[in-house]
Amino acid sequence: MEAIDTEIFRWINGHYCDGLDWFLWTMSQHWMYLVVIVAVFCLTTLREEPRRWWIVGLAIALCFLLADQLSVICFKEIVRRPRPCHVLDDVRMFRTSCGGAYGFVSSHAANVLAIATFFVARYWKNCRRWLLPATAFWSIAVCYSRCYLGKHYPGDVVCGALLGIGVGFLVFYLAKLVDRRLERGKK
């Protein structure tokens, strides 16, 4: 299984071009999370749920906190799988360094999928047409960028994404519980 993971990593990391370099490097940066989150939050939540904005704000923070901490404490520190850039020769790194010693699971993938899953689950019923494709594009671009930039094996990214999806649904259901309790409190 590890050989397949390495082969897929080598293929992704070895197929590059100038325009894609800059785009995927930009998608991989932490500040891009904030830009996208704020834009989606402002366009969706404030218009549709003006009195519940704080629930969504706390949920975003909780998604990020849980996904990030679980990916490090429960996986990276226990599994201790080295990043490909630490163990493979000729890994292409574009405008980045290798980073920490361990890469399983990808925290970027966990974080972005937790937030994306929460948003899609929260706004699925009265979803704007652009929300699902924009969220999917953003998530896939960030996840793909982690292999492209030489930081993670595809298995690290897939498992990080699964962790993030789980966290996103967990936070969605917690936020739903808070919504229900607030509704009962009004009666």
C-alpha cells in the first residue's frame, strides 16, 4: 500500500507547471482559509441567519480547532509517518520548506474539509447554487496542493479529509442542538 501511495505522490509532485505552482501554493496558505471563510460567512450566514451568526462563527472556530488538534495529537504524534520530503529524493518543493517531521494525517485537509462539510451540511436545504461547487473546488484544490507541493502523501491527505468530514458533521450536529435549545427557550 505504501508503494502505491509513493507512486501516486511522485506522479502528482512530478507533474507541474508555472501557473499551477502559484495557484496551488496560494490555495495552500493559511490566510486563504480566512478569506474564503469570511466571504462565505458574510454572504450566506449574515443574510440568512442574522440572529444566529454567532453559532456559525463558533462552529467555524470549533471545526478548525478540533480538526487541527485531532490531526496532530491523535495521528501525527502517534503514527509518526515521515513526510515524503524528509525521506524521498528529488521531491519538488515550490516556495515552501518540508515542515514538521510527520505528515499523517494532513492538517490542511482536515481543517478545510471540516469547515467545508459544516457549511454544506448547514446550508444544504436552502443552498445557493454556487456554494457546493465553490466549496468542493476549494477543498479539492487545498488537498491536491499538499501532494503537489511535496508536503504529504495522498494517503495522508485522504485520511485528513476523512477526519475533517467527521469533525464537520460532528460540529454541524452540535450547532443543530444549540439551535433547537434556543428555539425551545423562545417558547
